[in-house]
Amino acid sequence: MKYVLWQVLGMVLVALGGQGVIRLLIDQDKPGVLGWVPGGFAAHLIGYLVVTAVGGVLAGWAAERVQKAKAGR
């Protein structure tokens, strides 16, 4: 059950990061949640890409753990 929660968290991070990237590319004047990060457009874009990548890795890792747990039953 705990790996399912990690998987959900990873998917939420992918959704938020992906949405942030798309919004930032469309309207560069509104950085959104990462507006507090100094460095301008490039820093905000990299930040959203990192959040998206971390979410993808976390969701994938958790999905593998869930499959292993199901196979072990």
C-alpha cells in the first residue's frame, strides 16, 4: 500500500511539473509556483523539468515495487 502512495505522489509531481512547463512556455511572464526561484525563465523551466523528471522516476520505481509485491504473494 505504501508504494501505491509513492506512485500517486510521483504522478502528481509529473502532472504539476508538466503543466508548469507548458504554461511557462506559453506565457513566460507568469512563472507560477516556482516564481520565488531566482534566475528568470531558464531557472524556472529547469525547475519544472526537474520536478517532472523526479515525479516520473518516483512513479516508475513505485510501480516496479508494487509489481514485485504482487508477484511475491
